[in-house]
Amino acid sequence: MTKFDVLTVGNAIVDIIARCDEDFITDNGIIKGAMNLIDAERAETLYSRMGPALEASGGSAGNTAAGVASFGGKAAYFGKVANDQLGDIFLHDIRAQGVHFETRPLENTPPTARSMIFVTPDGERSMNTYLGACVELSPEDVEEEVVAAAKVTYFEGYLWDPPRAKDAIRDCARIAHAHGREMSMTLSDSFCVHRYRDEFLDLMRSGTVDIVFANKAEALALYETDDFEEVLRRIAGDCRLAVVTMSEEGSVILTKGERTKVDAISIPSVVDTTGAGDLYAAGFLYGYTAGRSLADCGRLGSLAAGLVIQQVGPRPLLSLAQEARRAGLI
């Protein structure tokens, strides 16, 4: 029997979010709209230049786990923090949201990861991430009984940056498939795809990963083409189930024999796009593990993504279960 609907695995990061203008991005050499990996010195410099900021637990897969739990699903999470103040914040937040999280923290350095996120007036977010303790996630942190008890194990492509995390993911895939479960991944961002394109394609084509999430830019980067129709055709052939999001144009859900288009929800304005893809995956996987149709899974994903971009921060402030009931989706 399954104890969890979704287990997510990712970089355990505390987000430090501040608004800024376009000049700040340019003046500080930040790549807009991307996740920029930085060292400790750069982290201190950017933090000293930030305006008033909001601190909140984040990390892509952690956001997805929180979203699944907000829908009423049973979620678990693997991720590495240190035994420090930011680690305590992360631990408290994710457990308070109803997510199972028992990964043992580091007792020494490096410290808990943090991401300085600068939100420009157009709602775009530019992330500057010091991975810290994240790089210590390893096969020793894989709780075999949790993987075996989760319907879907989902991980973020960002985990391909710290080397030992790759081994942890491969262990998760072996355990999951041995127990008849499924593996899922998000491509994370187009820069991440450029770094690991061949490895990501191998994960898909080898059957290590069953379900893939990507936004349009990531999917185009994966196949190194500007022909989006070709991308949709190829990604459908490379994995059992693919979900490609397209911002305000909605999403496309693909299998080898079926294509389902889902509209985005209508919203009054975009406040902060942080976590949009993470929450889309949460809604989709909540529906998927509950046995809903692919179209309904996409609608749940669109609802969660549309709600989170109307607030500051990557985790839902409203109950997604209540919002889904209000929308007639559950």
C-alpha cells in the first residue's frame, strides 16, 4: 500500500525575496529570469545590496511538496539543510505545511542554502542561489521505505549540479521501479538544460524517468531548436508522459498517442512568478496520483500556478483544496 502520493527530492533552500528595478539587475550582472549559482562571497554581496526582503522556505521540489499537501495530498520530501537558523526555518515551514521531512541535517559547514530572489516590476524573478548544504545530499539520505511507499517520486533537474545527488536520484529510481512506482522530473530551467542536455535525454529515453515537466523555453533548449511543434513531437516520443507549460498560453500534456491542451486560468495581474512551475507540477501530480484524467490534472496545475503568481513567495498562502473546490475541480 502507498503511504504517500508524492515524494519530492530537491535542493532545500530558504528564499530571500525582494523587489528591485531593472537597473539593479543590470548593475549587478544578474542574468534575468534564470537561476544563477553563486558562491558564498557573492551571496554576501548581493544580500548587502538587497532592499527589504521576505524570508521563506523554498527550493523547487520543496514548493511542489507544499503544493501537494495544500491540495490535501500526502507529500514527503528529501533535501539537505544544516543545523543552523535557516535550517530551522526550512524544517519548521515544510513540516507545518503537512509534509513528511526527516532528512538528517548537517552538524557542521556548509550552512543551509539560500537564494536571493529579485522580483522586477514585470513579475519576473531572478534567482541567485548559494547551494551550501544542498551539495551534501547523498544516497545515505534516501529513505528506502519512503520511496517504496510513494506513488510518484519527483525530483528537480537542479539536482544534477551537486554530484552525489545524482546517485541519490538513481537509487530512488531503482527503488521506485522495483515497487511498481513512477519517477518524475522537472527540467528546472533552460540554463540547467544546457548544462545537462544529454544526461536529461538519457534519463527520459532509458525509462529512468516516466513523467517529465518542462516549460516552453526548457523544452526548446532540450532539443536545440526553435520549432516548437517539432519539440512537442520529439518529447512525446522520448518519455511516457510529458507536460509542457507555456505561461499565459496554458499547457500541453503529451503521451505517444494523445495530446491534451489546457488553458491557463484568467488572473487580474502577475505579482511574482516565483514557484509557478513548481505549483503547476503540484496540482498535476495531485490529480495524477488521485486517478484524475490528464485534462483535469492540467486544470489543477493551472489553478495552482495561477494562484501562486498573484502573491509574493513560492508556496501557497491559500488552501489549494478550498480553491479547487470553489473552482469545481475537486
